[in-house]
Amino acid sequence: MSQDLSKFIVPTGFRGKKSIVVQLWWFVQASFFKWSPQFLYGWRRFLLRLFGAEIGKNVVIRPTVKVTYPWKVKIGDNSWVGDYVELYSLGEITIGKDSVISQKSYLCTGSHDYLSSSFDIFSLPITIGNGVWIATDVYIAPGVTIEDDVLVGARSSVFKNLTGNYIYLGSPTEAVKKRYEDKY
């Protein structure tokens, strides 16, 4: 059996909203969101909330952030999402409070079943705890949970759950030491 993309079908309801809403969001994101001045964080929070995202107080979201489906995104108070971050929210993405997702990071909730001849698509949620710092250009795979107070170093790749209060580096990530000695 080999891959036959003519058999591929997006499952009913997979996007979570009707096609017209998806297209409207993509238009709004490519224009009003992306073209907004850097300091208009409230405007971008408003647009995301308008399309169903749950966005906390004082959340900083840069104009170059890409969100596939905002209705599948939750971000806690005082968190930051940096330039050119992609929230590929085919599944739920939850980011806790006081967390930072640094520039060019990619949170990927979806993929395909490589053993399926029809290349079936699937999604798994990503959960990021409180007080987490995802440094520059980090990849986070579908289904990953990152517990509170984790720091993931630049250019790392996260394919498995990460235990709280550790610093992780590499691809795949490995724990290198505790982040805070006075916690846990």
C-alpha cells in the first residue's frame, strides 16, 4: 500500500467552524491583524477574541504571529507571543499565564498518518503551563504538554512531555538542569 493523495479527505468539522468563517479569519489576519502597528496589542487581542480565542489580560501578541484557527487557542494573563511565531492550531493550543513563546517558534498540533494510504489528517492538543519560556525558533510537536516553569532553549525540538522546572536543550530536547533551585 502506498500513499494516494486522491483519497485524502478533511474530516467533517475538523476545522471547528464553517469554511466561510475560516476564510474570513484568514483575510482579517492577513490584513487588519498583520498590518496593525506593533504597539496595538489590544487590537490584536480584540480580533482574536472576536474569532473565539480565549485571551487573558495584558497578553502581548506581535503583528507577525500566525494563528490557523483562533477558536482553538487559549492564552493566559501576561503572556507574550513573539514575532513570526506560528500557532498551527488544527487542535487546541493552551498557553498558561506569564509564559513567553519567543520569535519564530512553531507550535504544531496537526500532522498526517504516514501509514494511511489516504494520508489521514489528525490533531492533538499542545498545553504549555505557567511561567514557561519557549526560546527562539523552537518546534513543539502535536500532543506535547510542557509543565510550569520550564525553559526550552533556542532551536530545540520538543517531541515528548516536559516535566516542570527544568531547562531543556537540543533536538530532541533533553533536561540539563533545574531552572529554579528553590521550587519543587
